[in-house]
Amino acid sequence: MTDQEERRGELADALAAVRGRVADAARAADRDPGEVGLLAVTKTWPASDVALLTDLGLAAFGENKEQEGAVKAAELADLRPDAAPRWHVVGRLQRNKARSLVRWAHVVESVDSPRLVDALESAAGKALDAGERVEPLEVLVQISVDADPGRGGAPVDDVEELADRVAACEHLHLGGVMAVAPQDVAPEEAFATVWELAQRVRAAHPRAVTLSAGMSGDLETAVAYGSTCVRVGTALLGRR
């Protein structure tokens, strides 16, 4: 067995286990498992792993850093030219990275300030004009449940206004909201807050249906509180 065959087997087993957890969590919450998508967080892992995951049926991948994501997207295009992945940016983003990011990313899940919204709107518009994109950039507003400035995310009281700002942009599409449960807040409490905010944003913007919440350690709780996309790294790809 080659190293690639062995790695494919590892990923296939892990993917089956994660999908089983998601399905069990959905059924426990009286939800259809098909309502919950899976985003493979591939930061620090090689493009060869992403290629194997595309072979196994995954199409959505999350990266933290613009530069790593750009390189990996290009490498995957060489490895699997027929694949049609959707690349998500899930880490904190500097405004000066917006122009390069919009050339390869489909979704930015970590929008947390008006200045970042404006930078992405400008960059996406230029990319569309230059033929570097064919569709608006999808954006999720990241919620900071505890308002810790070191963790990223918009404070709870600012989320709806920020969502309105995104929705008013010509070259951005408001997809919904994203959140990470703080370590010092019970997941149930954090995700209840996020669910309430997601509902308010959705009421004002009916197309903003995405709630990206839950990771390897807390995805069951997130699914119970309405998550439509769980972001899984360690449980899927292992530990470095």
C-alpha cells in the first residue's frame, strides 16, 4: 500500500465518523441531516490531502490565511483539474489581503468590521470587472459572543448593523453568520445566543440562511442550536 492509499483510507474512515456524528446530532435535534453541511478545515495540511477529500466527495474547504489558501487552491487545481471546490476563509483577515483573496476565495466567514466590509466590496468589484471572479463574494458576519477583541468577531450588539452593511453592497452576498464558542462560555449558552442572532439577521435578510457554527469538539451542540455548517479540522484530518 502506498502512502497516498494509506492516507486515503485514514481520511475515508475519519470522514465516515464525522458524517455519522453530524447525522446523529441532527436526528437527536429532530432535524434532517441533509440540512447540515461539512466544511473541512484544511489549514496547515497539504493540497494532496484536499485532493483526496475531493475524491471522497467533499467540496468545501476552509483556510485561515490568505497566502496559504491561494497557494493551496492553485495546487489543487493542478492535482484535480476537474474538481470544483469552494474555498472558505475562516481566519481573521487583514484588509490589505482583500484584493488577492477575492481571486480565489468563494466565501469569507470572518467579517467583523465595517472597514473590512468596505475593503472586500471594493476588491470584489475590481475582481469582477477584471474577469477574476464570476459571482459576488459570499460573506458571513462573525459573531463574538464574549466581545473578546483578541478572538475576532463583531460584538453581539453590532452584528445586525454589520449584516445590513454587507447586504447593501453591490459585489457582496450576505450568506448569514458564523461563530466560534468561547472557551469560557458553555457551548449551550454561546450557541443559543448565536441562534437568536442568526434568526434576527435572517428575518431582515431572508437569503442569509447560513449559520456556520460547531467544530470537532462541539459540533453536536451547534447542530442542536441550528447550525447549517460545521467546520471540522482535527476530527477529520488529525493532529499535526
